[in-house]
Amino acid sequence: MVKGKVCVLGSFIVDLMMRAPRLPVPGETVKGTIFKIGPGGKGSNQGVAAHRAGADTTMITKIGNDEFAPIALNSFEGEGMITDYIFKDETADTGAALIMVDENTGQNKIIVTLGASDKLTQEEIDLASEQIINSDILLIQLETNFDALEYAVSIAYANEVPIILNPAPADMVSDEVLARIDYLTPNESEASVLCGFPVKTDEDLRKAGLYFLDKGVKNVIFTLGEKGAFLMNRTQQGMFPAFDVNIIDTTGAGDAFNGGLAVALAEKMPLDQAITFANAVGALNVTKIGTAPAMPFREEINLLIEEN
Ligand code: RIB
């Protein structure tokens, strides 16, 4: 198998995760059962997902000069990923997230501070530009500063490198950037923030899909959790049901899906197969605790697809 080349521009965040029998309401303290500190951040999670799923993956991110920074370097080195484009900010903190997981449902609540991930410079993107240009796909999210993202998008677009934008966490994206996106992967709430109307029903999904296509997005792939993924482009519309698995922790499932999608597209799989592959990566991720550490390897992904 020829490896695809995936370039991920995104955050590195240290995840401080606790599990509890239920999530607290405002003002309440709930006793937890597990506490873990580990590598996370949507960008980094997607990078690890792509690497484990079989792509030659370049990660572009930024960390601080603090006690959390070694967690990033140890994690990427432990995965066998190159760290040449992990930039360092001497004054900012490394990003951090407080994640609460309900151990009965696997659902979570997250607060994230982006820290150094929000401080990528144009010079740093220039240093990594050859990596973007030589990739089969550029994968981006919204946990980095928008000017850096916009600049990376312009490099990819000028060099005909297809772009996946996972618009998470939900935020506004300029029409100029949307017009250059080949694959947009929002969930319902992210879609709603981007298009400015509620996205809840099947009819809303189609309306939102048309909204994005009219903005110039080539393919919209809505991620719908346990329901699966819904694809819309100018010639196709279809639901790709999720794999039926035992849900332990949904944190990072969207990142797993996006990392998987990037690998499949970089390997030039047809889009329907690529979405099934992404669904499998997302499904396997929720069967384990954590974010980056819960990303599946290629053999597990292939097995799940073969068995279904
Ligand atoms: O998507 C999950 C990620 O969101 C976590 O790893 C956390 O760092 C937040 O960025």
C-alpha cells in the first residue's frame, strides 16, 4: 500500500480529563473516579489519528515553554512522528483543556485555552510551506489563530492541495476561506454557528448543505454522532451509518473521523469508501478512554470494516 501524505495544521493541547458517574450542574461538586493528564487538542488528535491510520503525517503546531510542553514532544516522538514543525512560543502557555466525561453515557463537556496554539506566525507557516505543498491533503480545524489558518489555506489552494476544514470548536469562518474548502466536516451545532440558523432536522441539514455548497465548499460531510455521517455535494447526497460499538468515551471522536477521512482521501479512496473508513476510525476511538491515546491503528480499522 502506498502511503498518503497528510499535513495537519492545528492545536496541541494538554488534556486534564476526569470521569464521574454524571456531569455536575453549575455550583455542584461531583466526586470523580479517574483523572488522567495526556496529549490532546483537535489538531494533534487528528494528526495522531492520521499517523496511526497509516499516513505519512506532518504536524504543524505550537507549544509553550512550560511544564506541559514536554508532553507534546514526548507524545509525537513516542508515536514516531517528526517534530520539526512543532514551534515554540517563549512567553505563551501550552494549550490546556479541562474535560469532564460522564462514565455512563461517554458524553463530555470541555473548556479549552488555546495558549501557544493561537500564536502561529506567518513565518512559521512559511517554514512549513513545503510540507503543505507536498501533501495529498491539508487538514485544519479552528483551534489555531485564523490568520495562520487563512495563510496555510492560501498556500494549499495555490498549489492545488485539497483542504479538509473541520470547523471545531464552532466559530465563524470567512467566505474567502469557505470558498477554498474541498471537504467541510461540521457537526450540527458547528453547522448552525456557521450558517446562522438552527440545524436539527433532516430538512435543516439539507438547507445547511446547500448554504455551504453555495459558498463554494465542494463537499459537506455532516458528522452526526451515533447516527453516522451525511454527505452532500452537487451530485450526491447520502447517509453513511455509524458502526455499532460499545461507547466508553466520545471525546476525540470527531478528531478520529477527520484524521481517518484525511488518510483515506490521501490514499485516493473513492469518497463513499473514505467516509466509511472515517466512520470506522471514529467508532474505534469511542471504545477507549481518552483522545489521542485512543486513536486506532490501521489493522484495527481494516478489521472493523471487514467484519461489517
Ligand atoms: O476534540 C477533543 C479535543 O478538544 C480535546 O483533546 C481537547 O483538547 C479539545 O481541544
